Amino acid sequence: MIRSKSLSIMTVCILTVLFVPISNAYGHGLGLDTIKSDVNGKKITITTEITPPDFTENEEKKIIVRAVDSQTNQNTNNTTFLIGLYHEGKMIFRNYFFAANGTVNIKVNPTINGNTTIAGQKYNLFGAWYETNSNPI
């Protein structure tokens, strides 16, 4: 959960694929960013989407990060993202998220007290958050 009246994403940093840093993606605040990178000879496209892009107070908010093999146009499997969220120059969170299917969906719920809480399951070995059917992120 993230506190903010008008949350604008200033920066989303992504480092992906089995904890191997590939490059940073900096969100421009318009709701969608895409970067392309080479990971061990594999061309990967990473897309970060914020919905809705304006983050009005009463709408459900989501951050969706997706890694796709650029040659096959298929989602990557067993992908670990390092995702950092910044608001007004301050880091809100920076955590690892695991996606068996190459896509991480993060529900964002503002709170009055300003605390950041991440729900979901956490791998003990890697410390990465992941979603289950009964416990989404």
C-alpha cells in the first residue's frame, strides 16, 4: 500500500532476469515505458505500465511489469525483477518481485499513515515477492 493524494511515478528502476542487472528504466509519468536489453545473448523487452496513468484517488491503481523475449514475442519464464518506486524524489519501496510467467501485477492502495506494505508471498531463499491466487501482490 502506498500513501499519496496524487501519486505520480517519477522513477521505476528495473533490474531483471535472475538478479542480473541489465539496465534502468525511468518512468516519465505518462503511464507506459518500454526498454530493450540484451541478457546473455537474449533480446528482452521490458514494459512498465501504470494504470490509470493519472492515479486519481478513487480508482484501483496497478503497476504492471512485463518481460518479453523480443525474438519470440513470448513472456519470459521465471523472471525476477528489482523494482523501485519513487515519488517526489523519495524512494517509496525497492524490492525483488518474482514472476513465473514474466509479468508482475502490483496493486497500489494509498494509505493515510504513509506506511508502505507489500502483500503476497515471499520466497525465503531469494527474498522476492510473488503472487498466488489467494494472495496477490
